[in-house]
Amino acid sequence: MSSNTVIFIVVFILAVAFFTWSCYSRFRLVALGKADNRFKEIGRRIWNMLYYPFSQRCTISRSYRFGINHALLFWSFMLLLIANTEFLLHGLAPNTIALSKLPDGVYHALAMIFDIVSILVLVAIVAAVARRFFFPPKFIEARSRDAFIILGLIATLMIAFFFAHGAEIAQGEDDKIVAAASYMPISNFVGKTILGGLSTGAAGTVRDVFWWIHAIVLLSFLNYLPYSKHMHILTSIPNCFFRSLEKVNTQPREEFKKGNIYGAERIDQFTWKDLFDSYSCTECGRCSDNCPAASTGKPLQPRLVIHDIKLNLLKNGPLLVKKGEPVLPLIGDNHGGSVSEEVLWECTTCSACMEVCPVFIEHVPKIVNMRRHLVEMKSRFPHELHNLFENIEGRSNPWGIAPEKRASWVHEAGANLFEAGKTEYLFYVGCAGAFDSRSKQVTLATTKVLNAAGVSWGVLGKDELCCGDSLRRLGNEFVFEDMAKKNVKLFKDKGIKKVITQCPHCFSTLKNDYRQYGAEIEVMHHTEFINSLIEQGKLKLNGSADLGKVVFHDSCYLGRYNSIYDQPRKAIASVTGQAPAEMDKKRERAFCCGGGGGRMWLEENVGERIYVARTEQALKQDPQTICTCCPYCMTMFEDGLKDKKAEDKVKVMDLSEIVASGLKLDGK
């Protein structure tokens, strides 16, 4: 055994030992989190782990300017894992393990692949550096020292690869290497052109120098990963394995018991998956690029929320492992904590961040979990919410209007109360549909459509309660749970099995959140129900209603939360005779109106107003009608049109109003 081999074995053992210790010290902190079963349906999880990372679907399919470059780096990195594994094993047992010991055909093919892939990596590195200088992302960390260290290490590995192999070719002592030279275009060029004039001894020295450069840089790169932002190289693929197998459209339920701590105030009050998410963030910034709050100048940056959770874990985790107390608060303003309270209250819970995350990080539940702690344990929340919480708790609606007035529209519509055994569908009107003057018109339009189709439906009238959506998203879990239990009991007592809603927030809450409380109901939003009536031929339509150019807006809680995109578009086309116009940000990538997550009840005091930004996006299509399917969206668009002085030129209509306007009644 040569002295070089002995030295390398020692260096290798030390490097692997330090890497193992680094990973252990990092990953043991994840165990501080609460339990969360992410091991069900192993087959689906393995498929997710293979499909999403290796297809690079997120980077390629969404038109990111440098997505192909990242995909090239990823795939090349995977291929070069084979080459670098062979490099390390060959260093440990040079007389036993070597690619050149493979059959010539296999060896030559691999030699060519590794050579070409290595130059592609070098080109991708140049592109990545150029991007940071000439086309930088919005966040300054793109030009961080950490980023350039990683890029520099990878580039050095590629250069060392070419010069080590080029020197072997120039040396000419190994017949296998010489025979393979013609299959290695870059290494062959280095060996014959750059190093061609060297003597055999000098070429051997160059080979040894670059071999050791490659070895040291490779082992240094390995040990740098756990301490850099590129830790995601170790965690992002497993995070795809641990992704939620269902849409993340609700919050975990907490049992309210005396002495319990609710929400998350400390890092160990998140789940282990929340903490693993923080390690898996690639810091690509897509979440922030698509966040309506960040896009309109608010302090919220979803990327930084995840990053700050990681920093808090690294700071406090070692202390908590030793049963000590954290020294850095998780929540606090004026740099008194990792995540500021202002940031938490800016979130609309629209889920745009989660929709675009390439490694399935779950941002919204973490934000709501921290809100929950502020509300339930600290009673700290924006002052505008005091009345909202009191009104919903005391009178079961956000405005504090007498519950008896909830049914004031019933006589006008000729609605009947739901009767078990006689009525098929409960029409759950919702607070806006019952109390808000504009939304009442939507309610009447919906009843008109239901009657025209001969649907058996009824309402709860004054017995209807608020669904509690805003309470849960704002963190008032205690009052939400009380309302959820009352509603579930009410549905069971009255024998309600099928529910139609016209508010996406009611729809998502009854359909998704109430499952945690034993609800056994089929819930449909009026857009999907009305479209099904049209497709079944139960509604007779003119097919050419004169609404001018109609542009459609996707509600976050209808679209991203519940995947309802096509039904409202089909219904509009059935009424008007043509598909609605689309905004640039649509369907899964739609821009929020600004009203979700309880933001409907809060003022926007920083940056541009979200609803104004969305209204501007709609007006770019030069529409005569903006179609929404949500009372919050309707309010936001009507306010936006007033701000843009366009309320006389463009009207906002709910889908039910559009369909009602196109009905053929009495043979007309």
C-alpha cells in the first residue's frame, strides 16, 4: 500500500467522521418537533421522492428563466455521483476498484458520459454566476458568499477532473487510459494541447496534484453542505417523500386542555416535519415571488419565514436538546425574535407559496400556528380583530348583526326551511350571503338558479351559524372549535347530508376542516353544482347573454385549496357562448384578492393594496364584466374598481348572477 493511499485513507476517515457528526448534530434537532405521521402509503411516497426531484418538474414546467440550468445541474450532479463514488473508492483501494477494470465498451461509454457531463456542469456554473451578476433574483442573498463558495467548489471539481485525466492521457503510461482518450473530448484536449509538452514525470506530478485537489475539494464540499444553504441537497429529496399526500387545505386540530400550550411560540412546538421543511428550503425565492403580500411591498417573505425558523432551530435547538431554555424568541418585533408579528398578520393564507414550492414546504400552517399562539396564549393581535372575534363569538357573524336578521332575505326569495327526509340539499348561505347587501343579490341569484333546475333545497334560516373560517385562519382556534362542534351537531340533528355553499371559505371549511370534528356531509360549491345542472340539461340557457367581455378570477380557496378551476369556466361559456378571458396570473398561479386568511377584516397600511394590484391585472384584459365566485373577492374587486375610477365601466358579477341572467324562463 503506497503512502498516498495511506494518507488518503486517513483523510477520508476523518472527513467522513466529521460529516457524520455534522449531520447528526443537525438532524437530531429535528427530533425536537412534535409527532407527525408521514410514513403512510410508502409506495406513493417513494414515487413522489423519485418523480418530483428527478423530473425537475417544477423548474422546467413553469417557465422559470434559469430553470433548465438548474435541471442540468441536478441531473449532472446525479450522474457525477457515480463518478465521484468511484473516485473515492479507487482512492481507498486503487489496485482493486477502478472504472478501467470494466469491459472496454462500458468503460468507454462511462468515460465519455462523465467527460461531457462535467463540461456541461462547468457551463451551468458560469451561467449561474452570470445570473447572480446580471439577472439577480429580488433577494440579495443570491449574491451571498455562501452561494459563490458552493459554485466555486463545484467548478474546481470539474477543472480538477479534466486536468487529472488530461495528465494521465499526457503521461501515456496506462494503455486503458490512452485507449479511452478519444472518448473523452475535453480531457483529451487538456492532455494533448495544454499538457502535451510535459515529460512523463511532470505529467505524473500534475496528475497527482489535481487528483489531490479533486479529493480535498470533494471532501470539503461534503463537509460544507450541512453548514450552508445547500443543505437542501441532503434534505430536499427526502422532503418530497414526506410531503402531504393530500392538499394542505386545513390546520391540525389541537385539544384544549388546562395547562396546554397552543400554537407555536418555541421551535419545539412545531412538528418534526415543520423543522425538516426549514432544512429543505432551496432558497429559490419562488414562494416570495408569488406571494401577494411580498409582491405588493409588505414585509412578509415566505422564504424568510422558513429561513428564520431554521436559524431559530440552529440557535435554540442545542439548548433544548440539553433541556435548557431557548435564548432567541421565535416571535417578536424589532428584532426581538426570529419572525416578527407584523409578518405573521400580513399572510392571506392564499397558498400560492405552497403551490410553487419545488420541495413541498408547508408555509401556511406554520404561519397560522404562530398566529394561534399569539391569539390563544398572548391575546396579541391587530386591534381591528377585537370586534370581529367578539361579534362572531357572541352573534355568529362578523358584523355583530342580530342573528334573527340572518333570515331576512328568505321571504323575498320564497325559500323554505330544510326538512329532514323531504329536502335533499341544504343551501348554506353563509354570513356574507345573509347579511351583506351586495352578497344578498348573489344569494337571490343562486336560489333563482336552483328553482329553475327544480332542485330540492332548503335553508336553516336564523338557525344557521357562521362556519368560523376567519377565526381558524386568524388563530382563534378555541372559538372556531366551539362553532365547528355546534355546526356538526346541528347538521347531524337535522339529518343534513348534502350541502351547497356559495362562499369558497364556507365551502372549504365545511368540506375540509369539519372532517376533524366528525362531519359526514357532501359539500359542493355552487360553481360546481350549477355547472353539473347545466351539463345534465336541467337549466335552459340563452347561450348568448350580453355581458360584454368577461374576465374570470380564480378564488384561492376554490382553486388552490380545492382544485375547482374548469367548472366555473364551463358554466360561463354555456351562458355567453364563449370562454371567459384570462388574466396573466390564473388557475394554480392566480393572484389573491387580498381577503383570505382573515385579511378581509384588516386594513392594508403598508405597500400597494393587494386588491388594487389584482384589479389592475383584470383591467389589463379590458373587460366589461369581472366574474368571481367568492363574496370576499367581489368586495375586493368592487373596492378596486372604485380606486381605479372604473366602477362605471366594469361590473363585478358572481357566477350565479351570470347564469341567472342567461336563464330561459317561461319559454322566453
